[in-house]
Amino acid sequence: MTKAEMVFGEVAAQRTVASVPLSHLSIELGHLYREDLDAEDINGYGRRLGHHFKAVRPWVDALRQGFTDVRPGRAPRISTCFLVDDYFGDFSTPAQLVPALVTAADSVGLQIDYLARESGCADADGVPLAALVEARLVDDPPPDTTGTRPPARETGWLCNGQRTPASAEALSALGGWAPPTENGARNHSIFVDVELWNEQDGRRVWSCPFLAAVWQLLRLGLLRNLGEPVAVPAPLSLAELPETWAELPPVAQLTPRPAPFSAYRTASVLASRFLPVELAVRTILSQVHVDPEADQQVVRRSGAESVALPAEVVDRVSYVFLS
Amino acid sequence: MLAIGEIRTGLLQNSTAVPAALTTRALALLPGELVRSSERPIAYAVSPERLTGLDCRLPTRSRARARGVGTAVTRAAITGGRVLQASTRTVLMRAGTDRRLPWAHYLARPGVVEVTGRAGFADVADGYLGVPQQSTLDLAALNERLFDDIVMRPELDRRPPFRVARTTLRWVAEVADEPAVPVRRPPRPAGDGDGAGDGPAQAQFWLAGGTLRTARLALPADHLPMVVELCEDLALHDWLLTTVTGLIERGRPDAAPGSVADTAAVQRIRPAVDHLLHLWMPAARVDRRLLPLWESLERRPGFTRQWDVSVSRIRDQIALTTVGLLGIVAEGITRA
């Protein structure tokens, strides 16, 4: 005898998280700030960009080779991207800069598949990405965090341990100054305290490391809004470039059929001066609780392709620092 | 492995049952995250989950040292637009090393606390269910904060129709390391489910005094994901029973039938009828694999049996008061 069984389910009770296409590797070819481009003439910064991409090229080849070695006989899916900082003040115009970027990359045989703008990491087509990521921060707890008290937060800051006590009472209880300490330090501390945002003219301004952390999470395919993908790349024709950065999509696709923008892992080839920024980025990424379902999707799919992937999000991020 | 949790249950601070759309807004604790809800068999909505980092001593009965590092998961649920629950849980697992690892390691395992030290899990389970120990893991505080966050939501008017105590259910689930292998057991006809003899799943429930209840469960590892729903359902029904029983006691059923005191008594139990009686729906959302646990709790302490008795008492009292009032009315008509 078979027993018929009714399964009752309601759509609203299910939590659905859309998946995003994934490459094996996302390579960031560079990061461009206004101060990098204070030269007046376009030929001037065309040359500087040319030097930059020439220095980047061998490392891109090495990163590609690394993936080809892991999966011999199969072409890896690798996409490239470039980030332009339009958040901390406007500069140049897309109509001027984008062709110069593409030409300079092309001159050393590199293609920029996706061009992203930093303000898109704060707000992507009306989705407040930075605020969504901030809401997912889970503070690294110092020893004796029982849950009784909420985490000791300095508004707008995030650290990797315990700060020096600030109040006079706390100092006298300790019998004087106490150094800040890193949680889980090995013998000695490397204490990092990162400013996430501040207020300027009554408006919240996100810090560069915080937006760069959002940028990494976007590239890792781990951000969703109400279960839906965010900052989905939109094709951009080089023939119809707008005059303002705000008119560009948060992530613009520049080449016809690139590998997907998001990837299991990211690699960024950057000038060494970005090292402190990236230390801050890693401090932030180590304390973001990404959507578990989005993360499981990435883990399952990499597993199905036999691509090893660390469980820790921050360990999926790598760098080449150039002098 | 040992799963532990704590559930705070109370009346939602609002004058009426909160409609589904407002419930969903009140539970939107995490921007960008959906509130899950369902309408049947009873209106139910659950907030996105909040994660909290912990690094502290764990309570043990023997006072042997145990330290836990990891995260606890907290969520809020509203049932029938009337009952608010805050629920925190974590799974204790043996750590691979004595060292504190980088925080990213623990965030990659949300809802897990890794345990170092000599104490065994049974010792921690006893310690957690026993007398509270200072400066050890405090899941209750996480629930309190979430409860306070919801109470302050603008969607709620904070004018409840009656005041009742919140209850706390503290639970542990000892998890067998091996997943259950159902094929080993011969299939049994439906309706013959005897929880106590049904594999390793077991449940015990105590009224620990005041508003604290404790539950101790044992189950196979693959049933672990469903245990939170079971405990939340248990806490909900225990709260309903506690509240309705309390309202009956407050109702003073010893007043003379038809007297002013008697009518007032019925008025006092009226909130139970208006707001709570329809919420009784045991095991509505409990995974059927855990139903034997519910059934064993139904045998002892026997929630539904006591509920039915309470509901009968309310109905009897209303009926008697009505008869008394009718008598007075009839007397008035006869005299006139």
C-alpha cells in the first residue's frame, strides 16, 4: 500500500537567492584616482596609462598561466576589469578617458572587459551597496565577549582587536595606559583600525577601503539585494560615451563576449601605495558575513568544476603589488 | 556536537493583531534581506538572521574549563500577528586547534562556536541548563536586544490589550555524530509512532521555575537543521498555555454566577478568547521527521491535554456566566 502525502509549501516562505554567472578569476588591471590624472592633456595621461599597463602585462600572463596549469587542456574563464574613482570628486569625462584607457591597454595586448566606477560601489542604480555591506559586518570579538553587551563600536570605525581604553576611569582601573591588541595575535599585535565612513556637509561619505571591500565582494559574486543580483554589468558602446560618470552603468561591459564579471577568486595588480588600503580592505572583508546562500552557490559550483576554493571569503582575494 | 539555544516568547506590543504587511516591515532587521512569511496554516513571519561574534568561557557543570569562539544566530518571528519570539542558537563543535584563528575562519562557519578545553559536551549541556554562571556565554542577552529592537519599531503602537510575562525556553540538542540511517529500521505503520523507541530522537521538557523552561533533546545529525523550528514551536505553545492558564487564574472563577464579579471575571479571560485561543496549532511548521519528538512531549507533559482542559474551563465559565445573566434577565421579565 502506498501512502499519499501532501507537501504544503508557500512561495513566500522560501528564501530564494538568484545565482550569478562566474568566471574562474577576475583580474583587476588597475585602479585610477583623480590624482593620477592631474595632467591637463590627454596625451600626457595616455602615456602614463601606457606605462602602467606595460608594467601590469607580465603579471596578468602569470596569473593566466597559473590557472591554465591547474586545469590543463581547458581554457580558464578569466575576465579583466578596471576601477575608476569618480566618488571622491569628478574628473575628466568618460568620453575622454575611456577611449584613452582602452587604447593604452590595447597597446600592450591587454583588454579591459569591464569598467567599473567607484561611486557604483556606494550606490548601484539605487541599491545602497555600501550600506548593505555595512549591515552585514559581524565584529571580530575580543576575548571575554559573552554576548551580554553589544560589541564596543566606535561609530564609523572597524578594528581587528581591542582599542586602548579612552576614558579616564578605564585607564585608572588598568593602572595607566594599555596598548591596543589584535585578536588572536601571534606573540605581537598588528592592530588595525579602519574608518568606514564619516560625515561631510551632513552627508555620509564612505571611505576608499570600504568601497574597495564592496568592490571585492561584487567581483566575488557575493552581493545580493532582496535575493537579486546587484550592479549587473551592462554593455557600453565606445562610440556613445556620455559626458558624466554618473551616466555610466556601475559596471560597464566594454568587450563583446567576455568571461563573466564575477569570479571564484580575484587578483588585483596594483601600485604598492595601495598596500595600506588593501590591508584595510582585508580587515573589513574578514568581518563581513556574506549571504550564506550566495556563498554556497559559489562553493557548490567551484566544487562541481573541481576548482579549490577557500571557505574564507578574504582568502579568495589576491594581489600583485608593483613598485 | 551539541546544539544549544534560547527562545524568548512574549506578546507583541500592539493593540490589535498586526496585519501581515506590517509584520513583514517590523521584522525587516537587515537591509537587502527578505523577511520570510507564510499565511497557512497560521500567519507566520520570520526575520533575516543576525550573527553575533563570541569569544568566551562556556558554562560547565563540573566547572572544567571550556572556551568557545564563533558566532550565534539570532532571529525574530511573529505568529498570528500576536506573538513575538526571539530565538538564538549555535552549534558547539570541537576546535581543530587550541589557537584562536583569524576571524574570517569563524565567519565562514556561521552559527558554529568552536570549543577548546577539557570539558565534554555533556558537561557543557548540563552547565548551560543549570544555574547561570557568571561571565559565560549569554545567549539570553542577544534575544533581549532583538526583542527590544522589535518593540521599538514604528509599525507597532506599544499598547497591548493585556499584560503577560515573557517566557524563556533554554534548550540543548545532543547530536549523534553519525547521521540517522532510516533503512536499518523496518517501516512501521502510520500512527504507531512511539517517540521514545524511535531511534536516537528523544525529548525532555521541564518547567525550571518562574518563567524559565528547559528542554533537552537528542537527535541524529541530519535532523539538526529542523530542531530550531521544533524548539520555537515548543516555546510558542508553552507560552500560550502559560498565558491562558494565568488569565484563567486571574479570572477568579469562584465568584457567584451572574454576579458583577463573575461578569468581570469573564471580561478578564476575554483577551484569551479574543487574541490567543486560535493560535494553538502544535507542530504546524515542524518537520515531520521531528514529529516523534513532539508526540513524546504530548504524552508528557501533555501540552494539548492541558490546553484542552484550559479551553474547556474558559468555555464553561463563559457558558455559566451567560446562563447566570440569562437567569437574571428572565427574572426581570417575569417580574415585569
